[in-house]
Amino acid sequence: MNLTLKVWRQKNAKSEGKLVTYQVSDISPDMSFLEMFDVLNEQLISKGEDPIAFDHDCREGICGMCSMFINGRAHGPLTGVTTCQLHMRSFKDGDTIVVEPWRAKAFPVIKDLVVDRSAFDRIIAKGGFISVNTGSARDANNIPIPKQNADEAFEAAACIGCGACVATCKNSSAMLFVSAKISQLALLPQGQPERYQRVLNMVEQMDKEGFGNCSNTGACEVECPKGISLENIARMNRDFLKASLIQKPKKETGGGAM
Amino acid sequence: MSKLDSKIPEGPLEQKWTKYRSTVPLVNPANKRNLEIIVVGSGLAGSSAAATLAEMGYKVKVFCFQDSPRRAHSIAAQGGINAAKNYQNDGDSVYRLFYDTIKGGDYRSREANVYRLAEVSGNIIDQCVAQGVPLAREYGGLLSNRSFGGTQVQRTFYAAGQTGQQLLLGAYSALQRQVGLGNVQMFARHEMLELVTIDGKARGIIARNLVTGELERHFGHAVLLCSGGYGNVFFLSTNAMGSNVTAAWKAHKKGAFFGNPCFTQIHPTCIPVSGEHQSKLTLMSESLRNDGRIWVPKKKEDAEAIRAGKKKASDIPEEDRDYYLERRYPAFGNLVPRDVASRAAKERCDAGYGVNATGQAVFLDFMYNMKEKYGRAEATKRGISNPTDAQLKELGKEVIKEKYGNLFDMYKQITGVDPYEEPMQIYPAVHYTMGGLWVDYNLMTTIPGLYALGEANFSDHGANRLGASALMQGLADGYFVIPYTIGAYLSTEVSRMSAEKEKPDAIDKIKTKHPAFDEAEKAVKDRIEKLLSINGTKPVDYFHKRLGKVMWDKCGMARNAEGLKWAIEEIRKIREEFWKDVRVPGTNEEFNPELEKAGRVADFLELGELMCIDALHRNESCGGHFREEYQTEDGEALRDDENYAYVAAWEYKGDGQYELHKEELKFEAIKIAQRSYK
């Protein structure tokens, strides 16, 4: 296959970026999209040009590092896969493919297609956990959990934190990501003691990071490579509302250390 | 030879850990706040250690090269985590897990470490469940288990095909909680490029900020390497693209011995190589062998027809199929350990029975269990008395989907073939490295104050790791071992600090001004400048691929003296060429992934040689190390316990020079025997 690529090039966070056109040839349909980029980069290096920076690691769709906005869609034309799982057989010979980074105020560009998603880590640090120190757990089977709840919690926990939801959302909202973690813990008995403080703290941090709000278009759910459901947002909103009504003035969670 | 002291506590095996844990020196809470610990790597071992040490009150700094600690490659572990809970009432016990692990490792691991691993395995499950890790459950609300290779009990806990992800996110949550509380400082997109030692003790690291290129100095009273394995030395492996040996290798060159470097795990069930362009291989979880039967055609002409695309698996009648694992190993069948299954696949393919275009693949077939095991059970449940074949398949498919759905989807995505209809094609691939930095019972390397945890150390898996034991070991080391054993060293640091009136780093920035930091930083800087100045003609990957091919051909599933000797020479040549002709674009002062890669491949080019040296010196076959010269009549690994029942710990002695030290392995609780799964 021969393809024309228009790729976003940006030296660093401070400089301006632009789309640059490249030609690649002899691309096998069995290659993954990232392997096609490997080929392009080898070409650029041998020509003495700067290779294109992109994030990637596991290349099997689970680490959440790869993050390309391909032809206007997060992770490209297929649903339910990450960029690294997209194969060239999804394109046709002669296609022109536009590749951009995730675009959101809270995800500043580091270089080319690489963005800074540390905002997600900071949100988790505000409450995406159960405060249990190592060594203080009781026997695992002493906490029976209805299979349905465990399965639902697992489905929410399957989020890989790639940020496709944010990149897709016209408001750059992170609510699918945040609600997935809140839901996972809200569905489990272990998550109950901190349930309402958690949602308040995480939402507060989410707002601070500059993510937008949810206007229920559901694009995030469509583009999520792990099929995280919009129901999670509903659950988060319900918990947030309840928390806002019942909670006393804010206290830091995560206590008990030292 | 006397340099290695494994520090195994005295006393009977089953009391060693309990007794040691109760007597190991403690550090009082006020002093903990003045002690800083550096953790390199944020996978299961790193995250769990960092979170736990921070909970205890130590000041912790964590480094990872990815953009977030949650990306570490533990995330990709699929199948499960072992624990001796005996929830299935099938006769499991701490002893049995211990025994299976020692035997699975072909009697090349340390009894005391493995017993401790088995002892704490149950606590890991408790801890993870308390954190909200959604492990699979039965309808009664209790935890579910499945079987893995090398065992006859069901002790593997799992979360669909994403167990590693769920456990890592649990540890990551615990870590982020400590970050939020200010007890852990997180340095993502940072890579450790040198270890700093002062007076022979680990005192800190030089890390490169991967975004700006800046070299940073970080002081620590102890340094924990939790940086994973080195399977990427083979170029193609199931590891993530960024997985590397650099942190461990730098430590090795500073004096940490490297244990059993040639012990590599080749995983039997991976998606076969499809072409030259391939950048990595994808694992299909071992759990699939619970329900998948492995076979090749009995007749060569059938295999040829399949390779030529003239026949499909479903065209081969039952009686013409060779379920070779069930045939050779009736007691364990498809659930033999990984090294055994891999070698058996290679044997069949080498004999001409391989099934894909390259002849390097075997079938993993679910149809029988889909219909007969699950389909029939479902039919009975629903009162369907005479189910048709199509009904059985449809009913069984639902069950298979629930158990392995994401793996089946992944397979289809990569190969374009629907595994619900046609069997999977699989072939062995590099997956895990049992070798690693040599550590004593405390997990300390031969450099005081430097520890290695998880896959980065050599300790628990001998010459072959059993499935679902890597997650167990990473979390055991991080949650339950290091928090205790580190006290043995740090308590001495407390006395030293008070004698020397050393102030905590927060008040006193002087420590990183020590000449040892100057020296280490200069070494890193010089090397980076050298890499950038070569300006040769070939990209880094060119050399990495060449190294990988040599390693796979000569130091892979089967090895022999002649091939290894050739490989050592060849690797030296590639290394020489690399330093003359590699092209690394860009500068240091920017985000430069090619520069990162160049540094890692340069280290692989040294490690590869040591692996071959180790493989060549070990004149026996054991576990994943199969020397063609040493095999039984029916092609099984032939150990030499008289001469090789030891850990080979290599000391770096300058470019390409290594000195061998031996740690004798004593088996007191287990009678050493020929490993049999027949």
C-alpha cells in the first residue's frame, strides 16, 4: 500500500505546530498503525530528518500510552481498539491519513503527537483509591460480592486511562475517565466508607485541571477503546449530587497514614 | 567464591520467615521520616513497594520512563495470580505451592525464598481485594479460581484476561494515594541512567528527564530497582517496547552481580511472527490452555496442505490429529509448564508438522471443550435433552466468551481470523526472564543499600517460572517482603546518620554535591554525547534486530556450545559496529525517543554477550535453558545436579570480562528429582 500522511509536527509545548505531509510506500496490510510509523521514522532518520515523536509502549492495547487522533477520530476508524491495535488493513491503497495529537487544554503537547496526561494521575491521587494500608486486610472471601456487582465494577475498572474520551469530547471533558474509577469503587462494599468524599474530591480536581463539562453527547463512549459505559457518568452525577447534599465541609481523604 | 552470602535465616523452613520477620531490626517512626528511598520502576513490585514504604513513613521517590506509573508493563499480564488459599478445597497448601514452584523451576531456585513467597501469597489476595481490585467471582459472591501450567490444583485468581491490569491499578491507586498525601514524589518520564555509590554503598541515581533532557541527581539511603526483565534483548518479545535492562545493567557495572542471565522463559502460546516489519509479539494467555487443546496434524501431507492454504484445521478428522502434549504428558496434558510446552511445539515444527505459512505454528483448539464441556453442561442446565451440534457450539461459545472474550477479540484483531470458528495458531515467544540481579534473602544485591524486586531479581523462579507466579512474586516482594527486610539495612543507616550528624535531604541539599555524583553525572553525559556524535548510517533498530536474531537463533529455545561461541563473537562485532555506525538524530536537550532507545540497545548489546557466556558455561539442561548436548533419550532436559546445582552470579570486570561466583543451592525440604510431568 502507498499512503499519504499528514502528521502534526510541533517541536515542543511552546512552539507552534503544523501538519506536514509525508509519503510512505510498500506498507503491508498486516502492519499495525504504529509499525507503519516505525517505517516512516526509519525513513526520516536515514534522510537526516527529525523522526516523529509518539507515545506507545505495550502495543497490545492495555497500557493506554498510545494516543493518536486519526482522520478526526481518537484511535482511528475502528471502535473498541487502541491505536496500536489498528492494522493497516483498515485503510486502502492511496488513502490520505491525517494524524493529530489528543487536543485538550488539560493535555498540553510535549512534542509532535505526544501530550502530557499527568492531570489524570493528579485526579486519581485525590481519591481514586480505597484507603487501606498494606497488612490490614481481612481474608478475601470474608467480603462476598454479588457477581453482578463485581462484573460491573470490573467493566468500569477496565479503563486504560488513554484519554480518548477527553480528546473526542467537544468540551474536553474527563467525566468518562473520572466516573469509571468512581463507579468501580462505588459498586464495591470496600469502597463505601469513602464513597461520597471521593466523588467530591475527584470532581474538584477534575475541574481544577481545566477539563470541560459533560453535555451528554456520548461521543466518549463511542470512542472509548474499552467500551466504558456512559452509565458511569450517570452514577457519578448521582453520587455527586447526594454527596453535595449530605457532606459536611470538605476534609482531606486518604488519612490514616504514618 | 566466598563473596556470596545469601543470608538465609537459620531454623526449619516453615519457621524461617516468621521468625526472621519478628526479629529483623526496626526503624522507629521518627527516623523513618528522615530516610529516603528511591524506587526505580512503577510496575507491581515498584508501586507496591513504594506505596507500602510510604505508608510506613519513609520518604519515597518513584521513577518511571512512561508518562504515568500506571503504564508499567505489569499491566499487560493476562492470566492470573497464584495463591495458596485452597478456596477450591482441592488439596492446595503453602507447601504444595512451594513444591510446585521449586519443581517448576527445575530445582534451580532457593528454597527459603520460594517458601516465603508461598507463605505470603494469600496475603496478597486479601490486600488486593481490600483495595477494590475486582477479581472474578462465583455466583455466591466468593472468589473464583482457574488452573495454570505445572500444577494440579486450581489456585489462580484472575480478572478476565486482564489480571495484571487490575492488580497494577490497585497498586497504582495505593501509590497515588501516597502521592496525594505528599509521602511519595513521582517522577514520570524519567529514566535512571546511573547508580551512584559512595564508600561502596548505593546512595542515589542519575536520572534523565525525558522531556527536557536534563540530568538530575537524586539521593537515597536505599535504592530499589523494580525495573522488570530484559526479554527485549531478543528484539521480538511479548515485552512492551520500552521494557529495558538499563537500570539493572548500570547497577551490574557498578558492582551488583547478575544471577543466571541465560534463564529466559519462552512462552508457548503467542501469536506467531507474521513478517519482517513486526515490532513485538502478542501473548495469548496460558489460561487458554485450560480449555484449549494443542495439536498438529499426524500426517505431514496434511500439515503441508494447511501451510499451502489448501486445507483448514476443521478439514482434519479427529483421528488424524496429534494432541502431542496429551500424548507425551498424560498426567498434565495441555497444562505442562511453559518450557516443556514450548520445546514440544518446536520439536513438532522442526519435524515438519508446523501449520502456518512459515511452518512455525501449532493449533490451540477450543472446539472440543466449547461443545463437549461447556455446551453440554449448559444444555443440561437448560433441560435440552438432545442438543444438536450447532446448539452445543452456540451454548458453549457463550461460556468461552465470558472466560476469555478479550483474548479472542485481541487474536481476531491481530490476525484477522475468528478463533470461535477456526483454532488459534500459536508459537513460542520470549516472555519473561528468570535471571536478574543476584539478591540475598533480604532482596539486597551485592551492593549494600541496593535492592532488586520483581522480575529484576533472579530469585524465585529458578530455570523456569510457572504461569501466574510473576504477579505473585512482584507483589510479594513489594507489599510483604521489602517493607520488613529493608529494616535490616536502614537501621544501620540510622546509627550511621546519628554518628555522622547527617541531616535529612530536605533541609540539607549538600548530599548530591558529593564527588561521586559529579562523576556519575559526567559518565552519563559523556555517553549521551558519544551516542549523538557518532552520526553513522544505521538507525538503532537495525542493530537491535540483528542482536535479537542472534539471540533467538543461538540463545533461545535450544542452545549448543558451538552456536553460543559463535554468538559471543557475533555480538561483539555488532556492538563494535553500533558504536561506529549508529545514527541517533536530534539533541539531548529535547524529547528524544531515539536517544533513549540507543542507550537501551547499547546495554542490551553487552547483556546479550553475558547471557551467551552464562548459557555456554552451564553444561546441563534445566528449565528454559536447553542445551542440545544434554538431553534424555526422549528429549527432556537433563540436569547435572552434581556440578550445576548453583546460582551463577556474574561479576563485571570491565568490557566483556566477567567473573563467575557460585551460590550453592541446598535442598533440605525437597528431595531433588528428575522433573516429570508424564
